[in-house]
Amino acid sequence: MRVLAGDIGGTKTAMAIVEISGTRLAIQRFRKYPSGRFRSLEEIVALFLQGGGRVPRAAGFGVAGPVRAGRSRVTKLPWVVDERRLRSEIGIARVRVVNDFVAAALGIPYLKPRQFATLRRGDAELRGPIGLIGAGTGLGQAALVAFRGQYEPLASQGGHADFGPRNAVEDRLVRFLRKQFGRASRDRLLSGEGLAHLYDFVKSEGLAPESARVARAFQTEDRASVISRFALARRDRLCREALRLFVSIYGSEAGNLALQYRATGGLFVAGGIAPKILSALRDPVFLASFSSKPPMEDLLAGIPVRVVLEPRLPLYGAAASAYRIAMETTRPSSKTRTRLART
């Protein structure tokens, strides 16, 4: 089946034509657009589809923001993405709009082994729930649960939940964040912005002075990129400590998510940051933080943990959502299945 897939973000919007079946997919055409240069998603879709051959049978869009009744306000953009308006304006009868991490979760079954790195093989439970977490611009979370022969996604805004400190250092970290923002959330730490906050925190702890070369790099580059680069190269103590703390908190939150959904089918770490710091995630501190949750250590120790390397995972899931709605319209119980899929 030929479908249109879109990954809608505040900075970039990716569009693709995808050939998909129940078990495999292939991207036929792909393009990225700077979101801020366009007045709406419909404008980008129209441009992408120009001269692109036959109209796709269905369309799916993953959107950075909460989705309710097929409608979402895109975070960091003055756009409203609405299924009904899209159907009317782009000329495709079957359209699905989902949260971007719901889309990412739907894409998990289409990954091939070369598209993820295994941190722990574990012992996956057949048809067990699957957890997905990903730090990037913010912190995304979602899950997949088996239902009537296929996995159904569960949306979450858990990245905006309160951060729970585990020790005296993290107690001080919470106070540090509260002074600046009034509240310490998981998203505030597990994101590109968060890595910069952690750097500022370890600097305030007096572990070492800020080096002149790092300070110079901050003037012209993204701070998170500078911190991770110097840390991975082991060229700066403050950067190393900030990244170590980031990885420890990341592992702990991944373990929290695994407990919340009892993710015995596996835990996937996605998002833009993980592939860039893969060597740091392979450090024992990540899995130690993941599993160190008495009395649940044995449960967590058996859960497979993998890092997604495929940057187009949300597009895979957007295509999967389009495929599903196209298939649902051909089945007698389509109304019931559509209602369940939107929940």
C-alpha cells in the first residue's frame, strides 16, 4: 500500500511516500522542510505531493504535541494540525494524526536489527508490553501493548512529570532547578536543554573551573553538542561529569517507564540524543540506574534494552498509522477499532 507519512516538529517537518504492508515498509521518496517557513502543514503537503504520481491511499502524521480527537497544536509552531481539515485540503480521504512518540512506538515493529544497538539482550516475554523513551528537544515516552493480535500504542506526556531525586546530589540538583524554573521536571533534564542545565549544576558544585576552550565553543555552538563532544573525547572534567549525570538519570527514568508499563517485551531508547552518545550509554552506569529499583531488580534485569539508531522511526510509525486507518475502513468493526486506536 502506498501512503503519505509526515513527522511534524517545531524546527523541521519530514515527509515521505512509503510502500507498506503489515510486516514491512520501504521509503520511496523523502524530503525535509524548515517548518517555520510555512504557514501550515497543508502547505508543505501540497508542495511535497506536486508531481509525485498517484495520490497515496492514506496519510499519517506524527505531531510534536498532545493530540485529542484528531487535532493538535504543534509545540513551538503557530500551527493547528486537524484530521478533518487535512482530508479536505490535501485530497486524501483517510488521514490519521497522532503524537510523535505514539508514531515512534508504532514504528518499532518495522525496525531491522541493524537499526538498533543492544545494551542488554535480556529475556523478552512473548507479546509483553514494550516501552519507548527518547530524549531530544524534549523527553518523549510511549508504550505498546498487545491487543487482538497486534500492538496498540499508549500515548504519554510523562516527560513533563516531576523529577524524583535519588540521592543527596540530586536533591541539590532539584533545588538548583527550582531556583531557576520553579519546578524540576524530567523533561527539564532529559533533553538537549537538560544537558546544559546539568553542566551548569556541576559547575555550581565547584568540581572544576570552566575551561576556556569550552567557554569559547559555547559562544558559537549548541551547548549540548559542545558538552557531549568534549565529554566523549574526555577532554573536559565538567563536561564528563555532566554527561555521566545525564546518563545516570536517563537510565533511571528508562527503568521507571519499564516499571510503569511492566515492559517485559523490551525497552527502546529513541530520540535524537541517544545515537550521538551511544558509547556513554554503553557505560555500566546506565543499566545500573535502570535496574537499581528494589524490590524490582529481578524484573528489570530481564528486560531487553535497545537504542534506536534509525532517525526516521517516527516516519515509520506515521506510515503505520496511515496503513492501519486504511485497513480499518475495509473491516466490519472499523468504528470500534478506530475508537480504540484513538484512545
